[in-house]
Amino acid sequence: MEVGQMQRRLVDYTKSLFMEGFLDAQFLQLQQLQDESNPDFVVEVVSLFFDDSEKLLNDLTMALDQPNVDFKKVDAHVHQLKGSSSSIGAQRVKNACIAFRSFCEEQNIDATLRCLQQVKQEYYLVKNKLETMLRLEQQIVAAGGSIPMIELGF
Amino acid sequence: MEVAGEVLASESQLHVLAVDDSHVDRKVIEKLLKISSCKVTTVESGARALQFLGLDEEKGSLGFNGLKVNLIMTDYSMPGMTGYELLKKIKRSSAFREIPVVIMSSENILTRIDSCLEEGAEEFLVKPVKLSDVKRVMNDCIMRGETEGNNRRRVDKRKFEDDNHASSSSSSSSSIPSSPSSPLPSSPSTAATSSPLHSLKRAKLRDDN
């Protein structure tokens, strides 16, 4: 596949992630911060997000698995996950965290367990999408092309 | 006493200390600051921030910091010492109270914003922090350094307190907002100076609500 085609494919794919709400404007902000002095910035931030999230999801699973659930602790973890997902623009994960927190407040064990499943699902979805997108970018760069900047009209 | 302007002239770059327990956020704020031509040091906690500044009681008054810090940007919600507690410690220290402190928080809770501004925070940024936020903060810092705005700000804050303690004939001192939609009381003097930024920030937050 020639570079132009790959670039178009990347643009379409990235745009779909915004349209479907996986990513929001904050992700665009991160892309705009990337430059020649730090060409791997987005990859690095996203990797940090993956590492942080996976640890938090593990912590959440354990915390909700206790006989006496400490909802304050659960809420603290969700707050962290909400923060980092918001910082990279992972909108659906962030929204799932917001819902999660309201059920933590209610100390509703069934609802919070469902929320955890929901957050995990959203996380793995966006992880998959971001990895696909970043792979497309790598292929373009490897072929000598440049990453097109996305302009969002909305 | 060293004036911020002199420091800026000699080092030509603002040195910002960024405090956040989130690894992702530290990375992002570091980039935002570097792109805005700042020197950046990131630390993960209030305790580390104090150590860096040399406020660590164990180490004595001057720690291992080689570079003067021109601005501190700290997250609000952190385990151990919150950003608010860090702010208070800095503002109550004779050595470091001149350093402007900006609070960042994902939650725009009016009482929280109020407390931070009351304790002397320059600004309260709602996360996720964007480049435009950082640039605005930088511009404020530079303007403050050049025009000795620190002195101005202190005078205005005192004036504001005086207005509050004075007789309640002034309507601004007697109204305390009970709902997020009502504007915050501010004496005419503070509104006329660099506090328009605060009003702008509050206006922005109301829109977000």
C-alpha cells in the first residue's frame, strides 16, 4: 500500500474514533504537542495510560472482591482512572468512571461490579483502537511518509 | 530580596515545579510547559515538592535545589498532602510565599476554588489542562515579574479582607454564594487588577456547569 493510501486510511480511522466518542479533543491536544524534538510523545503518554490503567483495574477488581468493600478506596482508584483517561482524551472510559463514582457514593455493590465490567470493556476497546491507530502511524513513518494532522470540523 | 523580574532576566526561562501523583498528568504537564519554553521539574507528591524547594524540616532550610523555582503548578487531589495543603505550606513560609502557585483539579467545585484562591493561589485550572491554559498562566507570571505585580496583588488581597471586615454597607462583602450559578463576591479593587482572570476562569467554569 502506498503512503498516500495509508495516510487516508489513518485519517479515516482516527476520525471514526472521534465520531464514535472513543476520543475527545484532549487527544487532539496531545497530538498537537508532539513535534520533531519528541516524535514519540503520544506513544509515550498512551503507554503510560495503559500501564496505569491496568494496574488500577487490577486494584479495583481486588477491592471489589473483598467481603467488606471499602468504597472509599474503590472511589479513589476510579477517580485516578477518570483523571488519566480524561488527560489523554479517552472519553468513553472517562464517562464510565463518572458513572462508576456515583454508584460508589451509593455504596451499591451490584452496580459497582457492573460498572467495573463496563469500565474494563471501554478500556480494552480504546486500547485496541489506539494500538491500531498508532500501528498505522508507524507504518506510514516507516514508509517515509508523515503523519497527517487531523482537523476536526465539529 | 530578589525580584522575580531579575531572576527571569538572568535565567531567561521560567522554572516551573509541577506536582501531580498521576504519571500521565506529569508527562502531559511537562510537555505543555516545555513547549511553552519553561524549565520543568516534576515531582509526584507535596512532600517531594517541599523537599525540592528545601522546605523539608529534616534537611534544613536549603535543600538540594540548584534552580530557583518561579512557579508551582500542583494537582489538588493527591494522597498524603493535597495540593491545598501544599499551597498553604508554601504561602505560610517566609522563604517561598512569593512563588505563585497554580492549582489544577479535575473537579470544578466552587468552594474548593474559593478556598484555594483565598489561600493565595494565583489560578485554579480545571483539568484536563490545555496549552491555552498554560500559556495564559505563563503570560500572567511574566507580567507579574515585570511590573512587580506581587506587591500589587498583596495590597489588593489585604484591601479585599479589609472590605470584608468593614461595615456591611457594601453589598459585595455580605453576599456569599450559595449556588454555583451566582457570581462570587469581589471588592471593586480586586476586580480591577489581575483578578479579571479569576472572574474569567469562574465564568468559564460556570459555562462548563
